[in-house]
Amino acid sequence: MIDRIGLVVHGGRPAALSAAGDVRRWAGERAIQCVDIDVWDSPECGRLSPADEAARAGHPSLIVTVGGDGTFLRGVRVAAAIDAMVLGVDVGRVGFLTEVKASAVAAALDAVHTGQFAVDGRLTLTMRASRPLEIPAEMQVLLRYGRGPALPPPQVRPSDATQVGWGVPLDVIALNDVVFEKLVRNRQASLAVYVSGRLFASYSADALIIATSTGSTAYSFAAGGPIVSPHLDALVFTPVAPHMVFNRSLVLAARDQRVAVRVLERSGRVAVTLDGQLRGVLDPGDWVSVYAGPRRAKLLRLAEHDFLGRVRDRFRLTDSPAALADGSSPVMYSPAEPLPQDLRHPGPPDIR
């Protein structure tokens, strides 16, 4: 049963504003409080942490996002901080994460209110860093002119393990990815990449992406990374335009491994974004460790989630003309008899 709704809306889309009105009307008819969250309407507050945004909204039990996947990601970061559920209403263009169409929002809320849903738990990412993330005051100059070498070179910060230890935990949550990218066009990001404390390789690249399985269909995929089932707890590491022969992705076990990056001494500055939002700028010597978060994001599903069907649909995959010339295949392969035990639970007992 829903006792309080937090509403995250893409304010730039009329369809989203209309669907948000439907959510408010539905809640009002049932005396359920509905509060707008993740809204920058208070300049003196600045950017709030996910927990602070949730507290400001009164700790809703359900967060409804109305927009595309970007709006959904903003809702997830607040929901994950308080272990709340998230329902995505789709008025976007791709819609990998959102669950229901705007026209069906009232029926979807009825189903959630009466318990007719499943929870799809997704891995999240969090970070530790050698210092708290911050956005420098001169950021606007950097973005406007893009002339890194013309600016005073940044100081090299302490990064030795004996100086900074395991670093400070950051109050951040990402569902899709953490991205380290060069801040200005004419200065590469030079980053040493460590896996569970051991140097793997040093990259000079436009960016490095550390994605979850959920985020494998986003920026990582666009950069040539693999599509990974969201049922697999994985870290997908993908370099973007690296100046080296080895340009492949790594798929790592999120429960056992972590990925850290260290900005090399003569690298350009590096921007850090989480799910597409700028969260800080790294100087030479800084390092950040990315690893599985302590809570899963709780995505609400009103029907069985067909991930690969959605991949086929969203990317408009087409069958090979050469293959089709040799025959056709049924959409489903489903014999009438029950699934055999060895297919129901494949593999040895120790991996169940």
C-alpha cells in the first residue's frame, strides 16, 4: 500500500506535466500525500544529497518519475538512499528503465497500491575518493573557453596509499555508470586503472566508463561495450577513444572486485559524472574507487520484464537478410511439457 508519493518530473515536456497531473489527482482522490522532489527551487540549499532530498520530501514509500530514463535516474538516486521503490512513467525517447506509458499511469498506481507488482532489484554504485569531490569556482571559464594549457596548471595532490589510506566515503549513488572524462577538448585524461588494488593499465583517453549491468545499454554500449543482463551483478569497464591498441571492455564481478582510477601527474583535469550528472573535478594525483553500493535500487515491475526483448525493440534490431533467406524462426521456443530440472536450475549446486 502506498502511503506517500515522491514525484520527479521532466518539467520541459508537456506530456510529462500532464502525466504528473494524473499522478497528483490519483493521490488526491485517495488522500495520499504527493510531494515534488529533486527540484532545484531553493537556491540557498544548493544541490542536496539523496538522503537530504528524501528527508525534504518526507521519506516517501514510492517515488514516481515522469519523463525519460534521465528523469528515472534522478528518482532512483533519492529512492535508493531510503530503500524506497521507484515507478517510471515513460514520456521519453528510449525508455530502457521506465515501466508504464503515460496513458496507463492511473491503472499502474492502482496495481501498486493493491500489491500487484514485483520488485526488480538492481545493483548500484558508490565511491570512495582521496578527497571529497568538488566543482572548482573557475569551472565556467573552463567550459566556455576549453583552453586547459592557457590556465594555471593544477597542483598535484597527495595520492600515495600511506598518505590518503582508503580515502573518504562519498554520499553518492549511481544506477547506470560513473564516468571519468577529460575536462577540455585538447587535453587527454591520463588515468591509471586499478582492479582490486592492482594496476591493470594506464590509459590516455577521452573518457573511462564504469557501468553496472543496468548501465551497459547506455554510454558504455555507445562506446563499444557489451550488453550485460541486469540479473548479473557486474562492473563493466569501458575506455572511450583510448590512445592505445587495447581498447576492449572488462566485465568484472561486482561483489568481489572494485575499480579505481588515479589521475596521472601531468594529465589534464578530469570531470566525474554519475548517471550523467557532473559531481566533481579531479586534479592530478587524485584517485577514486568505484564499487557496488550497499543497497539495490528497487524498480517496480507490473509485468514480466523482457530485457532482451526491450533491447531488440529499442535498438530496432533486424534479422540478417542472409539468415532470413535460409528460413524463419518462431518468436518463442516453449515445449508443452514442464521445464526439465537440469534446465530449471543449471550448473553445479555451489553457484545457485
